[in-house]
Amino acid sequence: MLRIDPKEVETRVLHGHLLSAVSPRPIALASTVDKDGNVNLSPYSFFNVFSANPPVAIFSPARRVRDNTTKDTLANVKETGEVVINIVSYDMVQQTSLSSTEYGTEVNEFVKAGFTEAPSEMISAPRVAESPVQLECKVREVVSLGDHGGAGNLVICEVLLMHINEAVLGEDGKIDQHKIDTVGRLGKNWYVRASGDALFEVEKPLSTLGIGVDQIPKRIRDSYILSGNDLGKLGNVERLPLDAEIEEFSTHHRIQSIMSETTDGLERRELLHHYAKELLEEGKVEKAWKALLVDKLNRT
């Protein structure tokens, strides 16, 4: 395994590894103004939301690795204490990338990138009209993490007002992840689109107390067919199926077919594990458990 000590590698090398490993990262397209009213727009992928009460988001305009300079965004938030965090969707990712170009302070990146300025209600910085969600924020604090190239500056922002394009809402009135179609930043020149087949759900173990992977029978836990993700799904159930439930499931056509296909116990177990994996991929965890435990009814 490659071992990297941050103190023993060049910052640019460490920077590249970190950006490729900690991914995907959401993108904050930050719009600000300086004390003279010059508008600035720039994207940052050192970004996330950290609190809901109060609503707080943090992004970090890091010092440039190559020459230790900083972007206008940092100077502006220190001067005015205001910023709009515009969420980036796939439809605007190319323009967002263009806005990261290092134009002079007097140049408005809205114009260069072809974005539309929308007036904010509570602060002076404009919003990006094309963004599906815009957060008007006041800056609570700017925390410098260092004075060398690559050092971050945490801009801690309290959300004063949130604007959501109704086109990205689902029938339940909440943001539909397929409709908002956000993008995330990866390493090098790579991005990821958070929609389509890339989306999948993982049930959170909050309302139930899962049995845990450690309680899965060893013959199942050590299966070369089942992956770590498969075991995680199996470990999220509250209880194992009862013998009566397994007995009833054993009469199903697919199980009967597997049981009659071979008399070899190991081969039969492999077939059952393959079937269970199919069921897990379909989200049928309870049935997968029954398939995995059928063989115990036939053990002598």
C-alpha cells in the first residue's frame, strides 16, 4: 500500500492525491462583491453544509499552490461579510469551469461565463439565475489554516435565505435528486454527474437496530460470492427469518430448482449464494436471507 507522509512530499503532489481520493465533492459557485461594487464569481469544491440550526455552510478558497496568492473571493468576503453560494447542476458545469479563469478584479465572471445576475434580497452580492438552488449568506467567520501555498481559508457562512427553482422539486415538494442533476468534483479534470444510473439508495440504520455483520453465520460471512456491501445489507436487518418462514420460502420454484440441480452440499450453497446476491441487488433483503438459510434445513 502506498504510504504518504504529508511532510515528505511536495504540496502539489499531496494536493493531487487528496483531491482524487476525497471525492466526489460538491461545488460552491460563490458570488461576491468588493467594497467598490465589483462582482466576482468563482467555484470551490472544498465545500459542504455543516449545520441546519443554525443553517451553516463552509467553503474554502485555498491559497494557490504554485505562488501562494489568493482569489478575489477571499478578499471580498472579508470586506463585505457576504456571499451567495450557488449550487452547480450539470447544465451549467462548463460555464462554471469557465468562471474559474483568473481574470482581473475588474472583470465580471458572470459576463465572461455567460451567467445571468439575479438580485439577492438580503445581501448585495447577486445570485446566479441559472443555478437550481442559491443560498444568500452572511459570513460569520473566516478561519485561516496557514500562510503557505495550498493552505485553506474556511469561510463559515450562515444561510439567511434559500432560493429553490421549483422545477427541481418532486411531487412531495422536496428536491428530486434526478431533477436537480448536480455535479461533483473529482481529481484532475474529472467531474461526476449525480443523476441517472449513478444514483442509488442505502437504507439508513436509524429507526432499527441491525444485527450487524458479526452476527451473520460464518458460512455466509466468509462467502467469496457476497461482497462487503452485500454483508452490510444483511447486517441491517433486525432479526433473522424464523424456521417456518424459511421452510415456506423453500417451496418456491427457484429454490426447488437449485435444490434439485445438485446433491453436492458445497455446490448447492454456492448456487444459493448467487441467488441471494441477485435478490440483494433487487433490494429484497428478507428473501435473500431466506435463500441463504435454506441449506440449514437440509443439513444432516
